[in-house]
Amino acid sequence: MAAPIPSGRSERRIPQILAAEASPSEESMPEESTVTDNVSLHGARVTTVRPWQAGTAVLVTFRWEGVRSEGRVAYCQRKESGDFANGVELYGLWKAASGT
């Protein structure tokens, strides 16, 4: 069963659809092309085909300008569409080097 979505937010979420690639640290989990449902300075809610385990380390690369961030999965919830909504706490953003 999916973990409950945290009710308290430390930051305001902004509805924003951004294309991204997300890579869980677990070697058995492949990288996924994904989109965000909303974002904040230190987090994002991303949609994935597969469920992600809370606590899993991830690398999210936003296609916009190649901005990347490491983070961890805070929660995973099945959506009505059958996909999964994952709350990801982001640790910091950095821009990828040119040509990567």
C-alpha cells in the first residue's frame, strides 16, 4: 500500500510541468523519462511508471538547461491513471557541463 502524502509543507508548491529524467540509486530500477506535477525550491512531485520506495536516493535531471539534483523519495502514491506520484526531496541544484 502507498505511503500517505505528508500533510505539512515547509515550502509552497508551484504547479509546474517540467520534463525530466529520473534515476533511482537501486541498480535494478532503470532510468525513467518523467514529468513533474509541481515543484518547490527543495522538492518536486514526479510521475513514474514504476513505484519507488520511500527513502531511495535519486538523481533528477531536468531537460530544461540540463539542471540536475540529487534527492530522496519522500513518498510514493498510486494515481488513478495507474502511474505513480513520487514526492522527491531535492538536496540542491546544479547545471550540467556543456555537451553532456
